Amino acid sequence: MFEFKVEATDGAARACTITTTRGTIETPVFMPVGTVASVKALDMADIEELGAKIILANTYHTYLRPGSPTVDKMGGLHGFTTYQGNFLTDSGGFQAFSLSDISKASDDGIKFKSHIDGSTHYFTPEKVLDIQYELNSDIMMVLDDLIALPAEQERIKKSVERTTEWARRSLVYQEAQKAEGKAQTNNLFAIVQGGTDKAFRKLSAEGLVSLEVDGKSFDGFAIGGLSVGEESKAMYETVEWTTPFLPTHKPRYLMGVGTPEDLIENIERGVDMFDCVMPTRNARNGTLFTSFGRVNIKAARYILDENPIDPECDCPVCRRYTRAYMCHLFRAKELTFYRLATIHNLHYYLNLVKQVRIAILNKEFKSFKKEFYDKRRGE
């Protein structure tokens, strides 16, 4: 089951609903990242308390450890983790990119060595779907050929060609599984590549949108290959150029992005779904997100600060603890800090997209965006 409905628009910004067998997801949505089927420093009760309806798990990492057959035997990601919301699993393409010193892409797939024990593995479009079937994720990503930016035109061209062909093979394989009564709850998204080159982005998007097998296409489309070295302006321009080539009746997912500002800017450009490790990773490093900008909680000025992290935040951490206590926990390297800081940062992100959704429904996105930036400027 996969249903998508546009509830309201305000300019290009959209408020939508995605319905799967696991329930309804309201967009814009931010997906906490649970790389190895766990959001770092939190348990699933925390995730549920935060109200997250979908989280991301990583195909590459869960395939290597504990192993997708193990997850399968334990009832898939939902049974294994006890989280009953939606899981989106990426395809491993980003790991091939980020671990490029131990991986090599060819026209048929990606060969890599395990970062854990050095063993050799080979991901093909079909193989990564088989892994994701074992994980039993609600939304699966096709294998893509991701490259760093800037890149030569010939390499971008090869990336688009490979990604399109791998997507075609993935769709053929997915529909074959469905014809056999399998993969009934596993939905498939394609990934647009092309760097920051407008011609290649158009070619990639139109090529993927045109793919059909027995009248069936992808359930959604992602924009990949951004936030990999280019400036924010180039990212925003690329997204603004690309989204018009994607169907209005299907979700649009911008992968691996980013800052609160990135969310606001790309929602304005028509994106529905986001994920990024930034709120969780920054939390562990002592950087906390607030309505007025970032707080470096280890700074000396917070040692005697009796205020909450963010006076406008109603998360459990801000309701109970002071900046002084959070500063102490971080400086003392107390493990409690990682959990509290992560809860606060994820609450901030999840609440931000919730507020944006309300603004879009009320046709007030432009004024919301102005207020968002005014607070950061101290106005």
C-alpha cells in the first residue's frame, strides 16, 4: 500500500500525506537517521515520544552487521527494533561514495570491501533490493552512482547513465517480485543524479520518470548527489531546476540535507522529505539547534546560564534542564549529555517541519520564512 496526496500548496511549497501499511506520514517530513537500525544515543521509546513517523536505516551497514538475514529472521527492521513506524532504507550508493577508497563502481554494480573485516562484497541493483526485502523497509531506494563535486562532464554523464539503467533494472526486478506475491509492502523510490549541471539533471529526471514496467512506475523520486562539496547556492539552484521535472502526484525526497536553513529553502522549492545526520551528530559534538541559531553548549558563557537551551522550545530537555547543566554534562563527558542533546536537536527539527506544514496549510509560508530568518538575525 502506498498513497500520496497533496493537501495544500503555497507557491512551490507543499503539505502532503504519505500513507503506507505502517500509517500516515505528514509532510514536509524530516527523517531521523538510524544508520545501523538505531538512532545514536536514543532508544525507540524516545523516537516514538518525539513523534517521528519515519526513520532511515542504512542498507550497507545493516547488511554487514548484524546481517540482513539476521534482521529478516527477527521480523525485519520493525520486529528487530520494535519501532512500528515507517522505515526508509537507502541503497548503499552513498557508502560506495564515502568509502571510495575501498569500493569500485562498474556498469553492473559496486564492488567493495567491508570496513569491518575487509571481506569483499558486490552490490547490484537486484542485490540491494534483496537486502531491503530482508530488512522489510517500507520505502526502498534504488542503487545509484553517486559522485563528488566538482566533477568532469564525462563522469557526470556516466553517473546519470548508470543510475538510470540501475533504476530500470530495479523496477523490472521489483515488479517481478510483486507478480509472485512478494514485496507487497515494499515501495520503491528512484534517485535523480546529475551534479549541478542543469542539462544532466533534466536528462536524469526525465529518464527516470519515463521508466515503466507493465504500466507501473516508481512510488517516489529522490534528488541525490547534493551536499557533497558544492556551495549551498548551487544546491538550491539545482533543486529549484530539478523539481519541476518530477511528478506533482508523487513524493520528492532530497537526500542527506541538511541544516535548518536547507530545509526551509528546499521546502520552498517543492521538496517533501529530508534526512540528515546533522542534528544527531552535532548533538554529540555539543552543537544545539535553536529558534535563534546554533548554541555551542561547551562555551564558558553557559557555565552559569540558568536559561533552557531554547526559551521557545517545549521539548522535555528544555522544560527541565538549564544550559548550565547541559554545559556541565558535556564538559564532564557524561553519557547522559548525548541522549539529552540528541532529543533536543531532533525535537527542534521535527517541530520545525511541523510548523512549516501548518504555515503552508494556512498559506503563510512566506511570512514564516521571514520570521525564521529574523530570529536568526536577532530581530
